[in-house]
Amino acid sequence: MFAVFRSYPDKDLAQIGEEHLQNDLSSEDRSRLRSAASTVSTHTTVGSLLCLGLGIALASRIHANRVALYNAIKHVARPTELIFANGRRGQLHPLLRLFCSMMHADANRARPRPRAVHSPYPLV
């Protein structure tokens, strides 16, 4: 899963690699190889930490925006009647409130005062 926690797959293979580093490479090549491995390791660590921090920051922003949107929708006054273009008023059916999940979930909380909705279409 994480390369940091990974162990060598085979001890014999690790031993052959160490012998190759000690016997077949010059001291200058060994130092260059270790320097390159250290550079790659450092860049990988910094990049991982940077991406992890960025991911956490973006997740917290998305969560805060979702909470703000939910609170804005929750506190909107809900209509109780329709006013049509010809002036006729129609009451919304009381069972209609049961279909709205937010009203059903927040039934025990105080609501803002209901308001009328004006419809541009006459009742046929």
C-alpha cells in the first residue's frame, strides 16, 4: 500500500544488491546513486505531504459550502398558498408538506413565517 512500509521481497535479492553496490561500483558512483535516491525520496515525501494537505483543505471547503447551502435552504420560508394571475388564491394541500424531506426532518424546529407565491398562469 505505502512504499514506506514495504519490506524487501526477498532477502537474497537484497543481499545481491548490497554486494553489487559494494563491489561493482566505484565510491563516486555509489555516492551519486545514493544522492539520486535521496533526492527522489525527498521529492516524493514533499509531494505526498503537499497533496495530502491540499486534499484536506479542499475537503474542508467543500464540507463548509455544503453546510452553508443546507442551512440556507433550511431557513427559506415555504409557501402556503398560490396566487394566480387572475387573482384567485389556491391553498397548498396540507399533505404536500409530507413529501418534502427537509420539512419532515425538521418538523420540530421553528420555521420562518410562510409567504404566498405568485403564479403567472391562470387556473384552468
